[in-house]
Amino acid sequence: GDWAFDWCSRLTSVTIPASVTSIGGTAWGGTTFASCYSLTNIVVDVANPNYASAGGVLFNKAVTSLVEYPAGLAGGYVIPDGVTNLGDFAFIYCSGLTDVTIPASVISIGSGFEWCDSLTNITVNGANPNYASVGGVLFNNAMTSLIEYPAALAGNYVIPDGVTNIGVSAFVGCSSLTAVTIPTTVNNIGVSAFAYCYVLTNVVIPSGVTNIGNLAFAECYDLTSVTLSASVTSIGVEAFEYCSSLQQAFFLGNAPDVNGGPGSLDTSVFEGESGIVYYASDTTGWEATFGGWPTADGSYQSKPQILGSGGGLGVRNNKFQFAISWAA
């Protein structure tokens, strides 16, 4: 059944007899051995009509779908040629996996490589028709959707221009990621896209993004402020929940919907923290609260205004001065 061996953290090997014809309730049973951190070997009886194993990894009988990669296996892994599908949660919690090579035959990837804490590199065969990789990061072949950023890659990351979608859980658990630059081509940020990125401290959602998914930045504990462009029209529930350091959110446009309704009716967007929503004085749709936080009426202008007169304007000795009207 689903989650039948979930959190069996001391289980080291499993032998599956020929009689087993169904594993779990998902497409390929990829949740059955989740969180088995010591599991290094899954062995299937060769007479089993539905499943097979190779190198301790669980596959369907035809070895065209990778069902489960043991979470305790360490090092790199080359997915065999001929595999066409990576099942949902097939690599979840594989904390020792450092790099993975995806062959040209893979045309479908389930829930990716969530919580692979040591993963630094994903390589895709250049002949793959559906997927590509650049700098160890997994994209669709057209480079318009960022699918998976390896959780152990540290430092700053600039998402390439042309990417329009940041996929579901694309950066989840990237605890060493310090900053991300999102290009203006991005118009969607998927569910849990940046959840549990513990050292992001500041987020600016650029012009072009229209939707931020549920739990997109949940539990980013060091996040202190967020600025959302005027293009954002929809925010998912719990998008910034339990960001315990978050104290201010700046909205440059009209009040977005939350889960299809007014943000004033929702209390989950900023659940678990205390702060203030600031919005521009020339925007609409704002009420006394948004997403569970109070709002500050007309707190700033939507664009900085360089003042054209006054004592602070002009050329000085080896310098010049000007004044900007902005947030109080």
C-alpha cells in the first residue's frame, strides 16, 4: 500500500517475491519506501510478472519505468538506457545521491528529485527530446520551464532569460541557496517552488510573473522582506507561511486574488509570522487586511520620483545630489 514502509529509517534491504503484483496506489508506487534512509537494496524475484530490480533499484518488469531509487544509496547514478519514465517520488529523500545522468530515452519525469540533500548535478543526454540540463539544473528541452534545481548547489543563481515557468517544488529544500534572480520572462511560480530554502533573505518578484503557487516560499525562515511586481494577480494559499523572519511585503500593483478570492478574506498567505503589507497609493482593491496581515494605506508611491527642484538638487564639488520621493 501507499507509504507502507514510510519512515522505516533502519530498513537496509527489501526482497519482493513473485506474488507481488501491486506496489502502492500511485502510478508506479513511488511512495512506498519514502524516507527509508538506510535502504540500499531492493531485490525482486525474477519470476515477478510486474516488477524487476537492477543494482538495487526498483523498476517495472520491462525496465522502462524507474519506480523507486533506494534512499540510502550514495554517490552518482546513471539511469539505464531504455527507461522512459521516472515515477512520482522515485528519488524522494535520496540524501546520499550526488549526481544523476538521464538518458535520451526518458520522456516523462514525475515529481523529480525532491529532498536529495547531496545532489549537485543533473545531466541530461543531449539527444533527449523532452529535457535538457545547463549547469547541473534540469529544464524542459525548450528551456522555458525550470524543473529541478539540485538541492546541494550553493550560492547565487540567475535563472536564464526565456524561462517562463518555475516548476512545482523546483527549488524545494535548497538550504544552501542564498539568492535567486528571476528574469522578466517568468510568468508562473509553481506550488512549493522555493519552500524550505532556509537562507534566502530577500525576494523580488519581477514584472511578468502573474501567478505565485501555494506554499511557494513556505518556511523560508531567513526571508525578511518581499516585493511583488504589479503583474502579480494571483497568489496561492500559504505562499509565505511560517517565514518566521518576514516582517514586510511590498506590493507594486492592485490587490491580487488569493485562491480565487479577495486577499482580505484569506489568513494563510502570511500565516505564522507578524508583519505589514505595504501597497502603492495609486492602486486598488486593498482593504484593512491582506492574507492575514494588516495593510498600511497609501504607504508609498508605485514608482520612485526624482524631485526636479529643491535645495538637494544640483552639482557639487566632485559630486552631484538629487532627491528621490519613495517609501516613508
